[in-house]
Amino acid sequence: MSISVTDLSEAGVHHLINMKKLHTLEFDDISIHSEKQIPDSIIAVAGEVPSLRNFKFRCAIYQNQFVEDFGEKYPGKVLLVSQIM
């Protein structure tokens, strides 16, 4: 199963984390308002969905910050991360 989202509420994060067959997640037009800050909800979903293998996101700036933050919080999870241009 693949899903594309633009905004996440706390309920949305909880829903995605509980999806057992979700393997690809694509975020469109992530807005980041402060420097070097990827929303924690995005990192949580990428790290806590057990079946997630592919993660894509649109972010013109700080694309490496997601990878660094994700690696710190979920060092044991292997995830293919693509930046959509």
C-alpha cells in the first residue's frame, strides 16, 4: 500500500503508524518554518511504521536534516529515503 499526504495531525500520525501494510509514504510540500527543523511527526511516522520501506518527501531546504534526525532516533531501522524534486 502506498499513500501520499500533505499535512499530519496527531490523529493522522497515529493512524499511519497503525497501518500494517503501508510500505511507501510520500509527503508533498512540507513547510518548514524554522531553521534545521523537520517536523517530528514526519520522523515519527517514518521510524514507527513497521512495514515502511520507502519514504519520499518534498523539501527545498534541509533535506539532509531529515536523514540525520531519523538516523539518531531510529538507528536500527533501514529505510530508503528519496527527495522528490
